[in-house]
Amino acid sequence: MEKYPGKKNIAVFISGRGSNLKSLIKNSKRKNSSYKILLVISNNPNAAGLNYALKSKIKQYAIEYKSKSSFERQSLKILKKYKIDLLCLAGFMKILSGSFIKKFSKPILNIHPSLLPKYKGLNTHLRAIKNKDKFAGASVHKVNQKLDSGKIILQKKIKILKKDNVISLKNKVLKIEHEIYPKAIVKFLTNL
Ligand code: GRF
């Protein structure tokens, strides 16, 4: 099912709001975009982000997360059907198993709201503020079997100001996420 010659077929996994998905969709619509989003899968049927797919007429699947193995089995089937070249996790709050990564056999990218390797996992902004860090940021990295540990594709940092709190920092970093994720995909695809 190679629908768009010359463009790579991308799938996006989400769990909630989907603001990163929105930014990826927007960038995919540029004339010279090197990728096309063919489908969106959510582990949460109520994810608001599914509406962005709907608006852009992108195929969407809500696969209820009864268990990791059932979710992954169903997703894999769909990813293969659409001949997906690259899977992008965008606010996808589940950890993919090693077996899924192996069976999918195509690259997987993730966006993480910290300057990796600092602050893998959750509560990144709180940890950065508590540690009195001077900088925060976002990273796009390849997904491997270790949480938030794959090769970094692109990062951008911003200053943490004295007046920043978790919410203000989260908002500033989210803006950076929207900026770097599409760029990281293009960079990654160029070197593929
Ligand atoms: C983003 O900050 C992402 O980095 C993190 O969860 C948030 C998801 O936001 N993993 P959204 O669903 O893309 O709006």
C-alpha cells in the first residue's frame, strides 16, 4: 500500500492531547515534505488527539490497552498493512516491548521533554527545577529497548528563568517539541 511515491510512510502513536501530532500533521502537508502520515494509533479511545487525525482524514485506530501483548499484536498488524517506514511516538505513554521493536523492524522515534540523557522517564520539568538546572529542553531520539536511551537525533535547549515554574517550563518546552519533532524526522529520513 505505497500511497505516496517519494514520501516515507509514517505512523504516529499517541495517548492523549496530541499537540505533537498536530505539529507533525501540519508539517507533513508542506509541499516538499519528505513524509506522509498514513495512520494514527491511540491506546486510549478518548484521546483528544484523534480529532486531529479525523480533521485531516488520516486513518485512525483506537486500540484499547487490555494488555501490552494484545495492543502490540493488533498495532503490528496495522503497521504492516500500511507498509509503514517509520513509527513516531508522540505523547505515547506506554513502553513498547523489545519483541515489538524487533518484529516491527523499522525505526521508531520518540519525543521526550528533557535534555536527554538527563531526566529519562516522567516529571522531567519538576526534576530540572528542583535541581536548579540552568537549561531545559526537548530531545527526539531513536527508540530502543531501554527507556529514553536510544540515539539522539535532535535536541534544543532553552534557559530556565528564575520566575519559571513547572507549568511555565512545560509550556515553553512543548513549543520546542513542536518545532524540533518535524525537523528531526526530516533529518532522520535524509540519513536513512
Ligand atoms: C509531550 O510533552 C511529550 O514530550 C510527552 O508527553 C507530552 C505529550 O503532549 N511525552 P501531546 O500529547 O503531544 O500534546
